Amino acid sequence: MERISAHQFVMLGAAVLMGTTFFPVAQVALGVGGRDGWMAVLPAYGLALPLGLMILALAREYPGQNLIKISETVLGKWTAKGIGLVYLIVSIYFGALLLAQVEDTFKRSVLQLTPHVVFIGAMLFLVGALAWTGIEVFGRFAEVVFPLIILGLIANMVLTLPRFEWEEFFPVFGEGIKPILFAVLKLAPYACEYALFVAGVIAYLPQGGQDQTQLRTGVWRAVIIVGTVNALLTLTELLVFGPAEAKRLNYGLLSLGKLVEIEKTISGVESLFLLIWMGGMIIKVGAFYFMGMWGLQAVFGVQDHVKWYLLLAGVFFVIGLFFQNGVELVQELSVTDDYLILPLAILWIPLVWGIVRWRRRGKAG
Amino acid sequence: MSKKLIVLMASSLLLLSISGCWDKREIEELAFVVAIGLDYDAQTESYQVTFQMAEPSKGGEGGPKVDTRNITIEGKNMIEATSKSFEFINKQNIPGAVKLIIVGKDLAERGMNESLDFYQRLYLLRRTVFLLLAEDKAQDVLNVKLRTKDVPALTLVDIINNSSDWSISPLVRLGHYLTILGRKSEDPVIPVVRPVKPGENGMIYKADKEGEAEELQLSGAGIFKRDRLAGYLTEDETKGYLWLQDEIKLRLLDTSNEAPPVYGGRVVTTKTKVKLETAKGVKGVRFLISAKATIDEFQSREQADNPAEMAPFTYDAEEKMAREITRECEAALAKSKEMQLDFLGIGRQVEINDVNYWKEIEASWPEMLAEIPVSVEAKVQVINTGATFQGPVNSESEGEE
């Protein structure tokens, strides 16, 4: 079986956790949490920490298996198949929605007249090819692209410094702590998306004792890096647009990219930024494509054959093409996040982990 | 790096470049719209949208030149006007080059958000474009044939930057205007532009065509109640606004409102701080302005030719300049209170400094603006007197009498 290194797991995990969340994070955080909403970002991503560590603990107990397989041992075959089916559906549906979001992002900005089928088809070709070459290549892709995304985000934030309206930062805690907590809850699904990916990728992790420590540290690192960068990005959007504008803007990061102007020499670099963001989109859609494949394998026992990759790509294509209304799409992504991904992750992972731990204690007792 | 990965990354780049060619247009097919003027005609109940295009051409011996082409289109909304423009413009209208949007007085009085909506949604149009308010019609400003033969929009951009550097009028971008609209406690301000005929507003020049305005002036500002023009700031009030907003960069200042001797100076650094203070149980806002200035002009027959003689004059200049700054600020404050429009962001300052108090008074804002005590304290420090201590002197006291 294919294996990825601990470093690849860290970079892949971080890239999936980041994914395309840099697009909506400020709008959601400031929309729900108001002026202090940026404070909710790091704690919300922090939810990935307990979930990720629980999954790694289970992977230690059941090496070479993903969480659906582990659930078969812990919860019974049919319960696990049921959960696996939900995992499969959620992965395919959400992955296809993200695919449609790629198209929405480009059509709203730099490529307004390019037909839908070009975006969806081109992205699927890349994602499908990436998946077919295997998780190890996917890991390497993340190793190259994730640092570029982080550098791109930092560059964008720094270059918009002249547009900062510093007073937008104040008053701090003007509305108390409650809106921040609501924002944490609203952002929590981003961490759950990551946890569901980790639930599948654990089958490919290295098994050595030293690797285990690196993997655990890797989860911490991913959460801290992504949480901090996205919190700073939210803060940047707050300081540039103010809370009301940040809430009103679709994909505020795109508008932020357009604000980059260095005197009369450099401007119009938003297309370069979009090229970098596309790397994040490929990783995120790719992650859900992999998850769909793992779900198919675990629930229906399908083999690693090209026909299943093509079938999955076909389903992604149809769903992706169906959502052409950007407003509906954003709404659908939010609903899927809130009512499918969040409950699945926070119920399934702690349940399996809790039962395994309880049984082990029982045996020890 | 594995071969597969290289192939994948190369495919990504190739695919991206292919999609970019989908809707490509050659540069000569594009119309570079550099300014948009928005007017409203109450009689026909329609908008008049002026597109100012800069058209590069080969020019003569002096190298390439840029010609101006203006076209004003009437429509019931921005979409209709834009759509109609394609009946007249032989090139693809590209809003990515827009540098400024000028709003006519009639439209500003009616409320301009509905017409700006179309442009703020356009991804190609940057939020960094400048917003100006025309004293009368926006198209009149854009149709001015400048003596320099330059494109009015590009000249205006330079005037805006110059005027912002010398703190004559506020620099307002579309993005900033939208951010201010998002604040419950603050109203927007937009600088005013006008065509100037020979002899008007202190500008004397010889026009190529008699009776035509061939220069543009940026001074004063329009005050808005949300998106509707509610009044104007005079030059002094605008300067007061800039002090209170801490938007002064460099500033030329004179003390001609004071008793002689008159000093002229240049403010080189300044900082405005805002404090919420309680006096006799009443909360008020206090602006503290500190500035460093040079003395660049000293209109007096009394002269000083050494530091010891000059020092008292610098102290006098400091006091007079501080009073001048205070006077300008008080003029802006009086206008704000008189019009009950919080364009100075006093409510926002209360919110920043004491959010609980703000919540108490928020419902009665801006009506309460007239009641809340606001004070200004300015301090000026003269740092030098330029190249000399004293002005030019007549030899042997000739002419002193």
C-alpha cells in the first residue's frame, strides 16, 4: 500500500485545512461575529486539534485502516457501512460544490465569459489525474503549493497595508463575547472538513514510533499555521473594508487582491494571486475526490480501477455543472457544512474514539 | 520531484493559459475609460453617464500623445446607459482603467447609491478609484478642454494627489466611501471639483476660447447624509475637517486672521488624538492636535537678524498658528452641529472610546450631536525659519520710514 511521509501529512493536512477557506472566512467571521469576529478564527480552527488527535490515536490502534474500516470493528459492519455511506455522499456532494465554487470564483472575477464546462472540465481533469497518480503525488503537490499559498496570502495582506483604516479595529469586545462564540460555531465546519479528510488519509500514514510524534506535532502545526494566517486575513479585511463591507463582499480576498497598488508601478496583480489561490482549490477539491474514492472502496469494496475514477469524475461533473447560480451555491455550501459535515465529524469521530478508549479501559480494569 | 508531478503542474499552467485566451481582445480594440461622470436629469427622469476615454495615438515629433474622447449617454439606469454606449463606441469598453468617478450635483442630491451599485459590483473596476462631486454637472467637468490639452480625468488624478499631499481637500476613494457608509455613526464627505473660467476663484489666465473654462479646481467638499448630498464645506471647514480626521500631511498655513505680524508657515508633521473626557458629569470629545511647522513667510517691518531676536517671533507664530488651526476645526465642528451631520465621526469616536456610553446615546444620534461637548486644543512647535532669520532688508534702513 502507498504511504505518505509524516512531513507530507503535515503539509497535506495544512493545505486541506486551509483549502479554499481563505475566500469566505472573513465574510463569515465578521458577518456573524461583527468587529471582533477575527478572534473566532483561531479557536474555530482549533477544533481540528482534538478531532485530528483522536483520529491519530485510533490510527495507532488500527494501523493501515481508515476510520470507516475502524468503525466496522468498533461499531459493527452495518452501522459502519451506514456512516461510510453518509461519508461518501457528503464527500462527493461537497467536493462537487467546491468544484462549482472554483468556477464561481473565476467567473465573478477575471474570466467572466469562459463557459462553465471549461472550468469544471479542466479542474476535474487535474483533480482526477492527481487522484489517479496516488496520494503520495497529492502529498508532494501539497508540499509545493501550500507554502506558495501562505506566501501569497501574506504578500496580499502586507501589500494592502496602505489601505488599512486602523480605527476599524475598535472598539474591542464592543458587543461582548457572545458574537465571537457564534462565529466560532459558524466557522467550526472548516475544521470538520479537515477532520473528515484525516479520517480517510490515516490508512496511508507511516507506522513508526517517531513518526507518531511527528504526526501529532503535524496536526498542531497545521492548526496553528492555518488558524493564524486566516485570523490575520480576517483582521486585514476588517481593517481594509470595515465589518459591514467585509460582510457584504463576496469573496473579499478577491477585492483585497485588487487593492494591491504600489505607486504607479505595480497594480493589476490580482490574476497572479488567483493563480496561487487555484492551487488551494485543486487541493481542496482533490481531497474530497480522494474521500469519495475512499468511501466507495470502504462501503462498496470497489477496486482501484480507472473506471471508478471516471465514474466519480462524472458525478462531480454533473453536480458541479448543476450549480451555476453563485448565490445558491454559497447557500448550499453553508448548509452542507452546517448540517452534514459538522454533525458527522463531531458525532462520529468522538464516538469511535470514546468506545475504543472505554473498551481499552475495561480490558485494563 | 516525480515525473508525474511535473506533468501535472505543467498541465495546470497550460490549462490556465488556454482559458485566458477564451475571451481575449487585442489592445487596439479596447476603449480605456479613465473616468465616469454620473448625472441625473430630473426633467427626463434619466441618468446621463459620461465616459471619458483616453486614446493613445502616434502623435507628432514629440512622441506618442493621448487624445480625449467623451461620450455622454442617457439611460434609465446604468446598465441601459452602458448598453447604449455600445451603439456609439467602436471599441470594447474596459472599465479596468477607470481612475475616477464624478457625481453630478443633481444626482448627489437625489442619492447616489443606486447608480454606484452597478460600478461597485464590477470586478474590473477597482475600489481605489477616486470619488469627486461636481459643483454642477459631472459632464461639464469632463468636457472641459484644458489649455494643456491633457485628458481632464488624468489631470484631475494628479490634482487629487497634489491636493491630498498639501492637505487642501480630502482624498476619497470608492472603497473608503463604502466603508464609511457601513458605519452607523459617520457620514461621508466627497471633495468638490469645478471648471474655472478666467478670473474666477482667484485664477487668472488667458483662455484659448473666450468665455470658456479651461482649468479645473478642486476645493471644498460636499457633506452627505448617507448617500444624499446635504450641504457643502467651505475651504476653511474642509481644512478643519482634515485636521480633525488626522489627514493633514503637509500644509501651508498663514495667520492673516490674526493681528500683525503675519506669519506664513508649512506644517511638516502633525498628529490628532481624540479623547473622551468627563467634565461636571458630562461626557465630551476632545481633539488634541500637535503640529510641527516652519516659518516660510514673515510679513513685518520688524525684523530679526539673529536667533535671540527671532525667538520671540517664533513663540508668537506658534500661538497664532495654533489659534488658526483651532479656528478651522471649530468652523468644521460648528457646521457639523448646525447640520446635525456627523461627517467628523464624533459618534464613532465615542463608540471607540466608550462603547457602553455609545450604546446609551446611539438611538438619539445624530440629534444628540448638538449637545455633546466637543473641544479642540492645538499646539504648534516652530522648528525652523527656512534659509534665513530675517526677510530681505533695505540697505542703511532705507525705506524704513
